[in-house]
Amino acid sequence: MSLIARMIIPISVIVTLATSFIGWKAYSDARDSVAEATRILEISTLDAVGRELTTVMNLTRQHLLTVADRIAIIELLRNPDESPEGERSKLLTRHLRRAVLDFPSIDGLAVLNSRGTVIASVNPGENATSRKTSSYFHKALQGAQTLDGPLVLPYTQEKAFIISTPIYDRGKVSGVLVGAINMEHLTRLIVDPVTLNGMGYVFVCTPGGSVIMHRDRNKMFADNVSEQRFIKEATADKDRFLEYRNPQGQIMYSAYTALPNGWIIVAAASKEAMLAGVRNLRSDIILSCAGALLLVTLLIYLILRKVTGVLQEGVEFAERVASGDLDRSLNIRREDELGKLARALNTMVQRLKASFSMAEERAREAEEASARATETSQELEAVINGVRGGVARLELTDNLRVLWANAGFYALAGRSHAEYEQDVHDEALLVVHPDDRAHLLGAFRSSLASNIPVHTEYRILRRDGGVVWIYLQASLVGHRDGVPVFQGVFVDVSKQKNTMRALELEQQRNRIVAELTNDIIFEYDYDTDEMTCSERYETIFHKPRVIPNYRRHQDNLLNMLLPEDAKTLQEAYRRIEQGVDSYALTLRLLQPEAGYQWYSIRFRSIRDETGRAIKLIGQLTNIHHQKLEEDRLRHEASTDLLTQIYNKITTEHLVSLELQEGRNHALIVVDLDKFKYANDTFGHLFGDSVIKAVAATLRATFRATDIVGRTGGDEFVVLAKDISLSDGLETLKAKCRRLSVELAHVSLGQDYVISASIGISLFPRDGKTYAELFAKADAALYQIKNTGRGHFAVYGEVPETETKALPSGGKGMPLMPRGPRNDA
């Protein structure tokens, strides 16, 4: 082997190792930075999605509690209609449809009585069907609000989750409100927008691997093999972040978190997509290192070749000197060889500079990769700061030291970051209510021991002295100098806590009121046919408290009821004998000196070992004043106090309900002309008499089935129901002509003639909603105001050119162009 080869091989190996190490280190650092950014992005995204989903579910439950507390539901449970076509059933169905429209997270609502029968539903096909075998019905009947599923909906045969809420009446469960969660809406709201910067997706599944929310709708409510495999691996690893290979052979970066109800939120991103930029950098580094190695090897070869030549010439020079050729060698050869050596050294330095420049280029590319990772981290921080609530990393010390937190975390405590550090020196436990500190520390330590995420609630003290309830969901993410580090999401749940406390106080108040009321307790013995009542029965009804031969006795309750109520009580007796254990109803009992009074009757049977009823225990409660007050309040809430016709809110609500039926209707807007003149000239009392006279005339002109309401100071709205576009419209026009004449002939004792401009729009021709119809009718009314007032116009038609004859002695109003709506 030549001298050059023996020298160049070890040098080349050293250069190769050094270049490879530099390239590998740059690639490894960039890859680790991207992987860590991906981990933080997925975990924080899961926390944000989990909080949003938990908040939506809590709001859905609260909405159902609010709906379940409506008087219409309780009233129908007390006094059920004989068929779903009854007025109360129809009204309740409208309430349920409005509740579904108001809250898009709910896809369907149904009310079940205590026997599991559907008495009202937004899906008419469900009425009168039975769900008494459903587990969620029995759980709700015991007072629990439950979430079950996925279950097959009986009316669509689709899978959905069911929320069931107990309906309380006087402290006891009298029925169940059942809602189907609109999983498609939740998926669009929470899952579809999350794309992990376009490189992944999020889905939600049950612990068994059944996908319930996915951007690919074909995977929803289906057992997906890859998701099942992921859940199995995640559960075995006890880790929130892992890599796994999907059925298509792709390696996925994945993270998951569990919600309190058992659902699992999973974020998945393709490893290849996340590391695509790093792989390109790896290829560039390999090519650069290979090129640098070749250039350095070539340079070293050339240098060694030159050096070897110089050494050889030196040997020849020494031989010539020994042979006596000294002068020629010194004067000529030495100068020539030194020049060549100098040029060779200069060439070597230039090539080494080129090598160092190439190394700097590779280092710059590594820095750019690090900068991209930093930019991704900044984008992640912006996303976290946009989360409604706090996100923080806590070190599990005695005072829970804050390592990092977003602005929302400090805002929960009513502080800025600087104020938080100044007040408590970043020790999170010091802002926790003293009564909750041991509980919070215990939750973290229990999580550390069981490897289960923290789910707890506690109170914190704000800087202004206020107290805030916090819901915390946190997980172990690593260790720092041997101390466990948790990352969590902190949400203000004070409103929910206050609402639940108010509900608990209300329930406690109802229980106390029930204990303090002077109710009548009775007991009937089926074997002896004897009724025994408490002493108040004898005091109130002047009848003996012990009644033998009760079924044939003249003091039987059936003889004290109105005929229609007697039938209801007989039906209750029959249901008890057929096996129903309890029953509740509202009846009118004849009370001496007071007449018929409203009473609530509740009873429960006691049965022998064969299931036969042997005793009936009941309670009579006088609810007469409550019933009258409910009727009065319902009437006052829906009517205008001055005119006793519907007010604005009720008018709009009733018209909107009628429009849902799909028949032909006409919306009429009536606006008084020069009403301000009457108020200013004759006084407000006179103005009130004008308003009442117009309301009375409208009621007399239109049918009892039409809707008449006052929607403003001098503005009225009428919905004429069930008209056709030919005969009915002509009849309606005739009524409007007659209305103008009758208003003009109303005598109020002053020199004033009532005049009104009328605008008409037709449903469904001119609009599908109340707002659209009102706008069209108002536009027609504007046209009348601009062309003389005192008559009517149908939207889209040329107004009739007629002049209203004023009564003898009437004060005519000067005509003026229609201006702003505040008609003078």
C-alpha cells in the first residue's frame, strides 16, 4: 500500500465520522423539536376539545332541567289528555319543538309519564308508545339524570345518545323528559374544525372502540378495527401519547384523554406528514455531508500527493548536495520547491474555507428547522391562550408550583401574571380556599398513584375577595428533577354551581312546605271496604273520618266530584287494581261553604305476596288558590293589561306556532292615524279609551279563532286563519272596509274620529316567518300612510282608492306624506 493511501484512509474515516455526527445531531434535534411540538399540540387540543364537549353536555343537561321545570309539562302530567290531539298535548308539543329549535345539541324531545308512556313528543309517531323497559327511564324515575347510548331511536332507527331528566312535581318524580343528542351537530361544532394544522383529525369513541363522533360520518356508530386497536394499546401503555400503525400501514402520532362519562377523545396525526420537512432536511444533510466528504478527501489526496512529491524532491536534493551539487540546488531548486509548497498550502487553506462554509450552511439549515419548530410552538401557545378557561403546568410540590400558564389561568384568580407571582410567588395552592387545599392535593397524589387523570372541583380566592368554583381536568405529562409535572385545563363553573345550589334550595324548600301543609291522609282497606281519613277530613268536609262500606256509601269521594272528574278518579282506581303501584291526579271536590275546590290526590298501593292490592294509602292537598293563581298569572303574562287582548310577545309566539301548521293565513297590521294628536289634545286617559275601543272593534270584526294582539302603543296585529287566495281574501278585504267604517263611527264624547291604516300580507306567499310577514304588511301600511291613510292595502297589490266618509261633526285630519314610523 502506498504512503498516500496509508495516510488518507484514517483521515477520511475521521472526517466521515465527524461530518455524520454533525448531520445526525442537526436532524435529531429538528425531529425531536417537531415531535415535542406535535405532542403538546395534540394533548392541548384534546384538553380544549374535552372541555368544550363537557361544557356543551353540561349546558344540554341544564337545558333539559329547565325544560323539565316548565308548567306545561307538569300540568299535562297532572291532567293528561285522553288523546295526543288534546289541547294541552298540542301546546306541550309546541313547547318541545321550541326547546329543540332553541338548543341545536338536542335532536328530539319526548315526555314520558310515570308508567313509561310517551304523552308528548316532537315526533308524532312516538305518541302513546311505551318505554317502560328502558333502563334510562327507570334511572330517571329514581331521580337521576342519565346519559345512555348509543341506542337505536324508535322513530328513525338511527343510533344516538339519550339524556333522561326527571320531572319533579311537588318534590316527587312524576315523569321523565327524554332527549336525543344531535351527534351530527356536536361533530360539526367540536370535531370537524380541529385539523391539527391540516395534518390530522380528532374523533370521539366509547371505551369499547365504537366511534360516536368523527369527521368521516361513515365511521360514526360503527365498530372500527383501527380505533379498537388504538384503545387497546393506549389502555395497556397507560400513556396519553403513543405511536401506532393503522390498517393502511401509516405510522400515526396519537394522544387521547378520557371524559368523566367514559368517552375517549383521540387526536391522530400522520407521522410522515408531521416529519416531512425534517426528512427533507435529512436528505439535504446527507447529500451535503457526502459532498463535503468527497471534497475533503480529494483535497487531502492532492495535498498528500504534493507533500509526498516535495519530500521526494527533498531526498533528491539531499543526494545532490552529498554529490557536490550544493550551489545549484540552493540557488535554483530550493526556491522553486518552496514556491510550489507555498502554493500547495494556499490551495489547501482555500479548500478548507470552502469546507467550513458548507458546514456553516448545514448549521444554518438546522437553525431554520429549529425556528420552524419555535413558530409551531408559538402558534400552539396562541391556540391555548384562545381557550375559554385556563391551561397550566403544575409541579406536584407541597404548594403546587406553577411552571407555565396561559393568561386565562391567571384571569380566573382575578390577577395578571405579575400580580400572581407577587401575591403567591407562583404557588397555586395559596389561592385555593383553605377548606379545599387538602382535597386538591389529595386528588393529584391519588392520580399519581393510580395513573388516572385528575377530575375534581374546588374553590379559589380572587384578588378582589370573590370566590370562584373551578373544574380541573389534569394529567401527568412527565417529571422535572424527579418531581411529577401535571398539565391541566381549569374552567370556571361558578354559574353551574350556583344554579345547582339554587335548585337544591328550591327542592329543600318544597320538602319543608310539604311537611308544613295541612294535607289530608287517607287509607282504604280493600278486604273490609273501609276508608279511614285524618281528622282534617272531618273538619273540612263535615263528613265522618271512618267510612264503612265505602264503595256504596253516600260519602264516597265519587259523589263529591264533578262528573268529568269522577270518571278520572274511577280510571285511577281501575289502573291501581290492574297493577299500577302509584297514581296522582288533580280533581275538583265539593267543599261545604266553599263550593268546588281544586285538590291534588296522590295514592300508592300496598300488595300481598300474590300482587293483589290490599291497601291504598293516599294524600289530599288543597291546591285551589295555587291553581287560580297559576291561571291568573298565565292570563296576565299573555295579555295586554289595558285592552285584555294578547300582548306583543304572546301574539308573535302564537302566530309563529300557527305558521308551522302550513295552512293559508293573512297577517294584518293596524296602525292608528294621528293618535299622538288625540293624546296631546284630549289627554292620555282619552288616548287609553281610544286604544280600548279599537281593541274591542277588532275582536268584534274578526272571528273568535283569529289571533288579535296589541304589539305597540297604537299598533295592532291580527292573524286571520285559514283563508284562500280567492274567496277568503275578498271576504277579508270586506272586513277591513267594514273595520274602517266601524272605527270611524265609534263615539268617545270628543271631537275626534278614529282612523287607521291597514297593511296585509299573505302566508305563505309573502313570507314563511312572523318577521317576514310583518315586514311585508308594514310595507303595505307605509304605502297607505303615503297615499291618504284611513284604508288598507295588500302587499304586492295596488291600493284601493277610496275615501272614508267621516261621521257628521267629525274632525278630519290633514293629509301629509308618510314619514318615520312614529306617526304623529
